[in-house]
Amino acid sequence: MSSTAPAAASPQELPPTAWAVLGLLSFERELSGYDLKKWADNSLRFFYWSPASSQIYAELKRLERLGFVTSRIAAQDDLRNKRLFAITPAGRLAIRSWVQHAPVEPPMLKHGVALRAWLGHLADPARLREMVAEHRDNSAALAEEAAHASVSAAATKGWEYPALVSRWSQRYFEAEQRLAEEMLDDLDVLAERIRTRRRRAPTST
């Protein structure tokens, strides 16, 4: 493996995406960038991050410079090699410190459908309803995918906590599904209120 002198870094000095990549390596396996992408898509995407491969490799380079990760070239087949990454003792100390001592910050909700509903005065009411219904259906599908991920993680040695968080993600998407149903009811109530107001408005002579 390549060796890099460990560099001091506090939890505040790395972005959350770097901690996510380092965390994927904390399960004591050597992983390629492709493996990390696959693991992230099967777990992290339900609650935090769906990374591009370029993001993963950028964070791996950063972590290797800090001495938190090492890498080596391994034969993949007769024609190709692949680079495998592993966490170092310094990296394990750093990720453990981040997990236990980083501030508990409120999640930043970036809800595109909610933003478009907030601008509902600019939308066709029927189209707005379609958007919310589509979000409801997407949430139901993601809840089902998270449930499958939870079962898969529970069957993998050492992945007990990811299994629990996948279950948490399932409950979140189920809640989003319910909230979208309630929003559809709210839109119906608002539409009726607007119709009533218009009927009662005096007509010009």
C-alpha cells in the first residue's frame, strides 16, 4: 500500500461528503471507487447522498493526502488493474471522533416539490396536483426500495446499523407519502375555497 504521513484534521476541516466516503471504508474492507459508488447507491442515497463517481474519487484523493486512506493497485483480470482503498488507523480515529463529537445539526431540507407548491399561485391547479401525486408515488417507491436495502444490510455481517438506518429511511419515505396525501387534501380544500370566493364575488355591470 502507498504510505502517506498522517495529517491532523478536525471534524470541521472536512466536508460531510468526505466523512461519508471514509465511513464506507470503516467497515474493514478494501474497496475500489466503483465499489464505493455501488455501496453508496445501495445505502447512503436513501438518507444523505447519491454521489457521482467523480465526487468519490475527489474525496479519496483528499483523504489519502491526509493519511486517512491508503491505496494499492490490484489485478482485476488479465488486462486491467484496479485501485483498492482502505482506511488507516489515523482515518479510523478521525471518523470515530467525527461520529461521536461533531455537532448535531438540523437537516437541511431541499424539497423541490414543496418549493413549487409554495409558488402554486403561478401554477395550473390541476398540474400542481399532478406534481404532488407524483411525489407521493415516488415516495412510496423509495420506501419500498429502502425496505429491501434494510433486509439486505441485515443479512450482511457488520451492517446492523446501516440496516437500522435503512429502516429509518423507509419510515421517512412512508411519512412523505402520507404528507403528500394530506397535501392533496389541502389542495382540494383550497380549490373549493377559491371557487366559493369567486362565486360570491360581485359581478361588474
